[in-house]
Amino acid sequence: MQGFEIKFACNTTITINDPMLDQFTPTQVACLQEYAANNRLSDVEKEIVKSLKLELEEFQKEAVINNKCIVFEDISKDELQFSNHAFERYAERVDKIPPSNFRGYTYPEEIEKINNMIDLIKNSTMIETKAEYKGEWVLRYNFIGELENEPVVISVKFEDFVVIITVIDKKNPN
């Protein structure tokens, strides 16, 4: 994929070069450029402004699923990163542990949870219709599946390694 540049209101330029998508539509490029032009990168990164939800075309969703399968074919644990946020949301949204009671999950204590998240992503054949842009050179994709018989979404970004960002309860997405 040939990358394209977006310029933020603070004059910082980022090249969008997402390895999961072969092409962006002209409308998507324009949306990303407009979003950047109207926001400072630091405000996006600090979540002072909302992230951009970018509608994916059917061919793009298929490309993300196919590319995800290729990435996960031979992936090693060294190429995966799990945010603490992902473990905390797993505890809250799947294990139903109130935030006031969990200790914050970390690898390798929670190897079963890690394997469950990896399996969900590997086996997922569906993603949500919108990807999310949060001021990086890649988008975040939400893979749909089940964890411990609960319908969930796992948010993932693909960089030089794969980052599992969060777990969302489909029944109660808050």
C-alpha cells in the first residue's frame, strides 16, 4: 500500500500507511485529512478530542480479515503486545469483576486470558463496520467474537507488532 500524508493543525505531518488495507477510498482520505487539519495531534493522542470513526467498505473489511489471517498464521508471543487496559476490560466485561475489585491483570499471570484473546482474533471472520483513527499511522479494528460465552469485540492495531488494546462487551458496550 502506498501511504498518504495528513497534516494536523499543529503542523505535524503523519504518513498513514496501514498494513491491513491495500487502499483507502478518496472519501476516507479526505475525512482523515479534514480530521487532522481541524485537530492538534497532542489533543488526539491525549483523547481531548474524540477519535475518528472511519466507515469501511466491504472490500476493505475482507482485506482486513484476510490480512489478519496471514499475520496470525506464524505469529509469536514476542510479536504481540497487550495493553493493561485490555486486561482490565477483560476482567470487568467478561469476568464481571467490578473495577474497584480487580488488581490489574498482567502477563504472564493471565496466560489463559491471553490465549483466549488470541484465539478470538485468529478465528474471527467479522469486524465492525468502522475502524478507529487515534493519531497514529495505522487504524484500529474491532474483531467480533465470543469470550467465555460472552459476545465481545477486541480492538486491535497492527504495527511492527500486534497490539491488543481493549475488550468490549457487546451486550453492554460502556
